[in-house]
Amino acid sequence: MPPSHQPSDKVTIKIPRPLYVKLQQIVEDSGYDSVTDLIVYVLRDLAATHDLSTTEPYTPQELEQVKQRLRHLGYL
């Protein structure tokens, strides 16, 4: 009976070898255990930053409150 192929919770991503070599050097001088750990950390950070940038813009009332605060502080 052939082994079953179950979906994995991980995928393979291909990157250029010169980049991988540079990342290996970074790993050697850091607290990361592997290039994969470093890449996962960086991508999680990027994904978190992207999530913040997709928030809804200020409402007109919120914008007016910000403007009032800036006026009171002497910036406007």
C-alpha cells in the first residue's frame, strides 16, 4: 500500500541561492536556529505590518478631533 499524502501545514518556497547564502551568514551571527526560522520571523513581521495598514481610514469626526488637538498644540 503506498504511503498516503496528507496535506502539510508547511509549504516550500524557492529563493535565489545567493540570498540563501547571505541569510545563512545572518543566522550564524544571530539567535536564529535556521534560515527557515529567520525567514518565518521576517515574513510574520511583514504580515503583521500589512494587517495594520489595511485598517479603515479616520471618520470625518475623528479627523476633526485630530485637527482640533493639533490647533491646541499650535501645529495648525
